[in-house]
Amino acid sequence: MSLATEELQFPAISGFPVQLAVNASAAINIKIKGNANFKQQSDFFLNGYIKPSAFVQLSVQMGIVGTLGQAGLTWLTGMRTSTSLDGGIQVKKGKELKVFLNTPEDSMEIINFSSKLHFRMVDETENTDVFQDHTETRSCTREEVSEIIGWQLCSEMSYPDPASGLVLALSGPLRVAVTLTKQDRGLQQYVVEAAYNYIAQENSWIPSEAVFHFFLGTPKSDLKRDVGVDLSFSVPQKKFRIQFIQPKKKIEIDGRIEFSKNSRVGHLELIVDDRDVYYIKVCLHFMRSPSRMNTSIKAQKRKAVKIHVLKNSFVSNPSEKLPVLLITYF
């Protein structure tokens, strides 16, 4: 698409006409595809992608025109960008949310801006840069950050050396580029999940039973980035469960309380990385006298039981236990 085209020619004292030409053009391309379902406000999905790209160029030429050709200066400035956004949002019954973002295959050019100034000779067919000396700089996000997100953001800049005496802005040669390059080849998607459900309890703001789930991760990636938490509890059953997941550690906590006529028994189990199990049991026994109570505490450490199937038989790994600590109060 041509934005402006103008060419002027006027005489000069030297006898050679001076020509001034200005040309501005642009190209814009936007690809959009998707589908959506909004039957209910609390139950809908939206999937699709948008891939915008644009290119804008401004060319200015000024010089003299003779029988043997043209000579003068050419100023060329351009900017281009090519990005994409591919993903979706899903909501189910107002209690489940899933947001996913698909990643590009290799890299993405966020912006590329360049400005060049050329000197054109009559007897030469190619342009040469007026200013040969230039300074280049490059900066990128730190390796630790790039490893976590799976992408590296880099910016490059090239501009004339200050010693060349160039002071006019954008007169060139100038180049600025910002790119996003994938570092994890197995990274295909970012996923965010959140869900909850509960059963209300009469005359109380605390639910009778409830579950909560949150997950943020990159499935199928080479590097583990998953972070999540799962929480569930039941007041009638007197138990709860909490699970934490992060790239270097997995922790699971299970607890429950048993009630009987003359005793209360609490169980607390901590499992680390599906390997080490820490178990604590607290027993409260009420004596016939209301002022007397027997308390015992039991602590254990063992390995998580792994079950292997061998010819339709089950073999369990033996557990390792620490000495039992027993404390009695009267």
C-alpha cells in the first residue's frame, strides 16, 4: 500500500537539475481465526489466534540528474514487526478456569527499525554507506530468567560512532531490533488452571467440604516449571489434604482426627518428593476423672511404599522407622 509518492525537480546554479523524491509505503497483514461459545455467562470457551505483521518504509532521495546518471544522497527508513498470539480461555460452570497460550515454533520479531544514509556516485551501480564507523550494542535477559520462562528477550542497537561527527537523529545508519527467541525446544504451551467446589454448611460460613486446585506450568517442556497447589478438606470426616508442587520439590500433607468416647487421635503425615514420609500420631485418652488425661505422641520416618507388579504378585519395599517417642502426662 502506497502512502505517499512525490517527486520534484528544479534547476540549480550549476546547470544540473536537482531532484527530490519521497516515497512512503506500508504493508499490514492480520490473520485471525477462532471459535467461541457464550451460551451461558458461567460456562463458555474462546479459542483462536491472531497474527499481526506490519512493514512501513520511507525513502527520500536528493541529488542531481545528468545525462550520465544520478548522484546524491538516499535516506531509507523502515520498520517491521511480526508477532502472534495463540491460545484460549475456558470456563465451566463458573468454578473451573483454564487459560492456555501456545508458543511459536522458534522466534518472534517484536520490532525491527532501521535508518540508512547512502551516497550514490554516477559511475557506481551500488550504494555505499556514508558513515562506515558505527557502534553495536546487544543486551539480553539473564540466563536464569530465560531458563525459567523458556524464552530470551534480546535487543540490538547499531548507531554511528560519536567520533564520526554525526549529530542528526535518524539520518543513519541506525538499527534497533527486539526479538524473542525460544530457549526450550520442548516448550509448546503455557497453562493456567484454577478450580474450586464446595458443599455449604448450615449456620456457618465455613463449607462442610471443599476442594481447591491451582496450576501454572508448561506441559511437555524439557525443563520442569510446574507450580501448583491442591487443597481439600471435609468437616464431617475430620480430614484434610494439601499438596504443593514446584520445580524442585513436591510436598504432600495429609491429616485426620478420630473421635471416640474417651479418646481423640490425630494423624499427620508429610510426604516429600514421593520418597520420604514423616508421620506423627497424637493420642489423647480421657481418664475417669475429668482432671486427668493421658497423652502420647508417636513419630516415625519411613520411605514411601512403592508397589511393583511381578507376575501378578505385589512386592513392597521395606520401610525404615525411627524410634518411637512416647510421652505420658497425668
